[in-house]
Amino acid sequence: MALGYDRGGDAAPRVLAKGGGDVAQNILDLASQHSIPIERDPDLLQCLQPLANGAEIPIAAYEAVARILAFLYQKNRA
């Protein structure tokens, strides 16, 4: 699953892409090719799996997604 957040336009992070098997591998490969850090959280994935592409994450997932975003921001500063 790939998440994104536009500070100027989104009220909350959104699902950008999701899938299993080959689709999941393609998402990981694209992230790697573009030097996008990858963080794995199976519990969060299970919570977000029912969401459609483009859907905002539910309030119940805010804390977990905030931890991942903080990790990514730190990684980007390094």
C-alpha cells in the first residue's frame, strides 16, 4: 500500500495505491527506484486494506500513520 499526503489539499493522508502479489511488488519496486523509503506495518496494513484508492485514512489510523510519516521525514532529512 502506498500512502500520500498533500499538506495544501488533503485533510488526511490518502491511499495512493494498494495491492497484493505482483501489484504489491510493483509498488515496492517503484518506491525503491525513486528512493522512497519503505516502512512495513502489518497491523496498519490490515486496518487500511478495506479502503479504496484515493480514500482518506480513518481517524483510528492517524497515530500509526503519523509515526510512519515522522520516520519518512527524518529519513528524507538524512
